[in-house]
Amino acid sequence: MNPLKRLGRRRASVLALLAVAGLVTPAAATAAPDTVRASTLGAQAAQSGRYFGTAVAAGRLGDGTYTGILDREFNSVTPENEMKWDTIERSRGSFNFGPGDQIANRAAARGQRLRGHTLVWHQQLPSWVSSIRDANTLRGVMNNHITQVMNHYKGKVYAWDVVNEAFADGGSGQTRSSVFRDVLGTGFIEEAFRSARSADPSAKLCYNDYNIENWSDAKTQGVYRMVRDFKARGVPIDCVGLQSHFGAGGPPAGFQTTLSNFAALGVDVQITELDIAQAPTAAYANTVRACMNVARCTGITVWGIRDSDSWRSGENPLLFDRNGNKKPAYQSTLTALGGSAATRRTGAPSPRSAAALPSSFRWSSSGALIAPKPDATHNIAGIKDPSVVYYNGKYHVFASTASSAGYNLVYLSFSDWSQAGSATHHYLDRTPIGAGYRAAPQVFYNTQQRLWYLVYQTGNASYSTNPDISNPSGWSAPRNFYSSMPDIIRQNIGNGYWVDMWVICDSANCYLFSSDDNGHLYRSQTTVGQFPNGFTNTVIAAQDSKYALFEASNVYKVQGSNQYLLLVEAIGSDGRRYFRSWTASSLAGSWSPLAASESNPFAKSSNVTFPAGTWTRDISHGEMIRAGYDQTLTIPACKLQYLYQGKDPNAGGDYNSLPWRLGLLTQTNSTC
Ligand code: 9MR
């Protein structure tokens, strides 16, 4: 975004220019590989922001074949039995964390996530608990168990199965008989979740069950009604675990519907104990695809590594055979996660060809969700230019702060859009990023370097790094990508400004895009290995008239396809900001119009509805909600969401003092 006072009016001639001006692309361009692929389950799942985990048995950790596969393939673990009540609190008040710690510490040392399994379950429950008949005693015992165990693992467990298998099989759709239900009533589930939230407010709290994968089953409906009720009444719940112990036929036909219906209640969904009799390749692929197709399906756990490790070993239901060799289902699973091209040639099923993006878009907008929060030393008028990733259960938003005094950056995080407005604003001028002109941030995780990058404009194209996105003071001082403005920009910038730097990588190269407020989109490149150094070969990637190709470009990889998407902000004939879009088959390729005109825009007030009230006519600088968070900037093909800046249509005056706010667009014409 342009840091200086800006034109408030548009000229009528722009429409005519729009009609005649075509985007051009330079001839250069080595074809880039069409996608980044990984060769292990965990690394491939991570590319879409998901994890791929396994149940782990402490007793097998001395087996080198077992740990070799565990550490190579999986980035999440669930203790198979070690955190169950009969291990942890075999006698009242005496806690044995040894076996659980063995798994937890090992996972922490390797950067693997940990799912906690399980706090309240009618099985593997010591008889001193199941024989309690007094409600107050049982309530105290249950809450104490939850509190002690969650306290012990605080900060180590990403998500807890707070209550496991509380619903009955068959057609009742009701809870099953258990000591908890029979002595405390069905309210024990709510009580367990409330205790869990107060014990560790940062862990995700899941309800976990089996036979809830088929949408029309009474048991599924019963659990769904409970989660809906919890969300409606504010009972804390963050996720639903679908165990997914399948027969050879694999998931039921409506599995994806079940996942998305639960997700639509505002919870994450996870496949928590996957195993499939005889491990058919298609059954595994279908299961994984269903998860990949649901944005809030955040991870998959298989219930063991080798067939010989399985609780149903007679059915050979896992991804590795008894010798630790990959089975055919391993390949189909990796492929369904979006992985390995080589795999496809071996005859595994080809991945779902992604729904292509439509050629026109319709959106519904939220109201203004994020407004400036001035404090004693930050007299801020507008919050602008957001960049956002969803990581570790939270949205992390970076944005420019604007005031008559100039620009700097702010960071906030929250788990749900409903909480965006109440999130704390961390001003980054108080960090090593420092005071002075910093604006238009872009955030992503570099998987090779295991570092978060924040790219922003300072007059040059600058960046800071941070090992922990949630720690605002962890950012390094700014460094520049270029020693000075590249010649080609100097020659074309005219009276414009060099703004809105944007980095995206494929498996070979990283590209740095920028705008000049003068109708040019520039692109430089370096290798993935050299990044962040070595940006060179700066070319004009696209050009048009000044207002038709103004600034705030985003470039993304479309998940599961060979498409890249380019968005550039334009100024319409009404003087209002809007976005145009193009696609290309490689990052250095030529961009073809998708929804690229003022009458068929990517996003403009004319294709956005405002159910909460029309608070803006500008759809301006923002960022797509991505499917992952890494340097590939992968977005889903379906149900797009875009966080943008808008402002009161009647506001005017000093450009830097305009009252920009952030709102969220959700696509309403997605066909997938
Ligand atoms: O895999 C677990 C096995 O080793 C235990 O003997 C069994 C005891 O009930 O629990 C198995 O894991 C279960 C999980 O904790 C909950 N869902 C069903 C799983 C398979 O029975």
C-alpha cells in the first residue's frame, strides 16, 4: 500500500483504458514444477496445514524399525494407552505419569504434536472409579482427574480427547450407560469440558467417538446435537474426533458430509484412530480426501504403525506391513494428501482433480471485525493491509497501523472470527522490528528453515524472521531483500511508489512480487536454497494502466491443482477499490484473466452482499485465508475467504488518517 497521501478521485478515462490494456508477461520464464511435493506423510500433510499422526505404544519405543518409521513419517502422536485412567490414576489420588511422559517428551524433542487420549472414558477405567455411587464423590474424582492430568501436560498437549465414546451404538442417539452417565446424568460431559477448559485454556478440547462417520446414523446425529447445543450455550468444545475404525469398504458415502457438517458448527474435526480392514488403497484415499476437502479437518491419526502393532492385527489394517515396509495404501494415502508425483506413476489412484476456480465470484461480507485499538503511544486511525495464517488452532493476523504520523505494524491472534474484535493488539514498533516506516506485511512459514517470515515495505523490500509466530517480540530487526531498487523498477515507476512486497515459493524457486502504483507488477526470483538472498532477474510480470493494476497484489497456489492465482487491487470508475484476478500454470508463467474486469471483478462492492450492513464500498488490500501456512501460499479451491480492508464510504480527508477496518469475505458461489 501507498504510504503517502493518495488520490481520492478517479478519472473516467480509466474504464476505456481497462478495455484496451492487456496484461503482458515477459518471454523469460523457466517452467516451474507445478506443486511442492513431499515424500513423507507428515511433511505432505503439513503443506496444507494439517498433521498426520499415529498412535504410539511406549512399550515399542525400543524397536528401531518402529521408531525409524515414527520419526520419518509422522508429525503427531497419540499415546495408545498410556494416558488412560487405568494407567495414570490406577488408585485414587496416586498419579503415574511415567509411560505418558515417555511418549510426550520424545514427541516434544522431535517437534511432533501430541494428542492427549483420553480423560473421561468408561473403559480402561479402574474399578475404584466405576464402583462409586455417590454423585458428589464421582464429580470430585472426575474433575480432579481432569485437572491433575491436564496440569501435568500443560503446554505439551495440542488437543485432548476430553470425553471418549459417551454415546450409545444403535438407534437411540442417546448417551450410553456408564458410571459417569448413570451417577451424574448426561451433564457429566458438559462438566468435563468445563473443567478441562479451566485446567488448560490453551489446549483444544475434543469429543471423540467411533461409528459417528455416517451422517444419517442415529449416533452421529446424537453427537451432532450435543455439539450444536454446546456451541449454542457456550460450553467449551473445540473439536470432534471421528475415530474411523473402518471395515474393508472404507468410509461411508456421506463421510465428507459428516466432517463438513460438524465443522460448520464451528469446531475442528480430526480423524483420530484410522484403520481399515485389509487396508484397501481406495478406502484410505477416500478417507484422506474427505479430510482434505474440509478446511477445518485439521489432521489424521492412524491407530498404529505396522499391522503387527494394531489392536486388530488380524485384519492388517495399517499402512506398514509387519516388516515395516510401506503397503500400497501408504502410497494412495500420500497421493491423496497431495504428494509425490512419482507415486502416481506406480498405478496408485490419481488425486481428485481439484474443482477449478469459477470465472466469476460472489461473496458475503462480515461487518467490520477488527478496528484500531489506540493506546497512549499509538494514536492509530486505521488498521490496514492484513496478512493472515491459521496455525496451531489460531488465526494470526499482521496488519499496518496508519495514522497521520505514518505507518507501522501490529499483530493479533484469536481462535475464532467472533473473537477477532477483542484480541489484544501487539504493536511491533516495540519489538526489534522497530519504529519508522514499516507497512503491508505478509507472513508465512519457511519449512526448510523452520522460521516464520514477515515481509514488509520500508522503502525497500524488507523482512524479519521469528521461530515462534505467537511471540511478537521474537521478530528480528529488518533486513532488505535488495541492495537498492532494481533498475527496471526505477525506469518504470514514474511518480508511483514501490509497495506491497509478496513472496511465494514453488519447490525450486522463490519469487518476490511488488507493485509501483503506476500499472506495473514486478517479479524477482531466487532459489529456494538461497532464499532470502539472491533475488535477481527482476521483470515486469504484468502491466496495465495505472488504476487498473494499482497495488496490493497476492499470488497463491490453488490446492490440488496446477493453478496459481494472482489478485491485484484496482481503482474502479467510482473511485472505489476492488480486486481483479488472473491464473497461470507456473509462477513465472503468463497470467490469463479469470475475473479481471470492473463488470466481472474478483471482489468489488458490486459482487459482495453485506448482511450485517454496508459498512464499506471499498474492497481493498487484504489476503486470502490459506489452506496452509508455508511458503507455497496454498489456498483452497472451494469456499474462499478473504480478509480485507474497508472503510466508511463517507469518510474523507487525509489519506493516512482514513478509518480503515478489517472485514471477512466468504465466497457464496462455490460449487464444491
Ligand atoms: O488400541 C488400544 C488397545 O491397545 C487397548 O487394548 C484398547 C483397550 O480398550 O484400546 C485401544 O484403543 C481404543 C481407543 O483408546 C479408543 N477407541 C477405540 C480404540 C480401539 O479399541
